[in-house]
Amino acid sequence: MLQQDNGGTFDYEAGKIKRAPKLIQKMGIEWLWRLILQPTRIKRMLVLPLYVIKLVFTKDKTKGAFDK
């Protein structure tokens, strides 16, 4: 499954926020720019990496009794 977050795009298009400087955009770290400007985003931004870590270190509990 592939998902794209467009929340920042909507805020930009609505005029609520300004885009990061061109250098930041070219470096691909516009997310970091927004995090610096809006530190309350850290909790939401940590959800995905923590979920992936949980998946990697959790045993597969979906196997049935007859699966080997």
C-alpha cells in the first residue's frame, strides 16, 4: 500500500503557511522545516517510524495452528 500525505499542500494552497526556502525544498527536507516551525507535529511524525519498528520486532501472530 502506498500513501501520500497532502496536508501541507492544502495548507500552502489555502495561504495558511509559506513554503520552505528553495534550498530546503531541493534537499528534500521540507518536512524538517515544517517541524521546526511547528514543533507540535513531532508526535504525529513519530507514529510511522515507531509503527515500522514495532512491525519489525513483533513476531507474526497471524499464523494459524497448522501453518509452519
